[in-house]
Amino acid sequence: MICLMPDAMLRVSETEAVKWEDIEVQADGPGRLMIRRSRTDPEREGEIAFISRLTMKSLNTIQNGATDSDRAIGLRPNQISRRIKQAAWIAGLGNGFSGHSPRIGMARDLARAGTELTSLKSQAPLPVHLNKGTTIHFAHAVLSESSTLNDVKTEIT
């Protein structure tokens, strides 16, 4: 779960909804995930996300004879969030982690690697809030030091 969420930039609700039938193994080891429902997909067309080899190996370990229609993670959203907090604490990372942390962490990693905001938005559309300031704050948090807040405001508005 902790590998799958950042790989596919999943929200907690999207993670909870993943079924084994949504995961496709690629010939060379990594996989693809069909995200069937998402807040950023109002037409419910679905989105395809990348899954690394390491995550595919982890998923294979936990499958344990589950059927395609079974949920891959088998936890409710509050349980997923709690497990992420516990894992961060055990890893010595302290408090302040939530179910949204894997998604934010991957967005920050992509921004630090030089991903442009427009590309970042296509990989993991920035959450759109009624208050544009919240969206701008989130975008600012994931940008590399070379970007400016004015760049973010231009991209969002």
C-alpha cells in the first residue's frame, strides 16, 4: 500500500477501491493500474497509472490467492491513513503524516526532479478547492526552489 500510493499518486479513496483486476503486469516487470474512479475523472473514463517493479513484487507477495474482484488492499480509508501514520512513526519520521502523504511526497519528488508544473498536473492533477488559495498553497509546496509562486498562480488561474 505504501509503495502503491506514491507510484500511482493515489488518494486514500482510490487506494481503497483498487481491485486485483485493476492491476496488469507488464512483460518486463512493472505494471499498470486502472484507476476506475477519481475526483479528477468526473466522466468516469478511468485513468492508467504506472506501478514500479518493486511495488509489483510487493503486491504479488500479498495477493495470497485473492480473486480478481477482491480489493487489493482490503482496508477502509481511515485504516489506510492510520497505517501510513504508524509506518512513518516506526520509520522514525515523526508525526505529521496522513493518508495524503504518499501523494504529496511523490509530487514533491517529481517537482524536485525538475518536472514542470503542467506535467505534474497531468500526472497528479492538483486538488481543486473552492478556495483557490488552498490550491495555490498545495502547488507551491510541491514546486522546486527554482519556481516562483507567481508561476503557480499563472498555471492555476
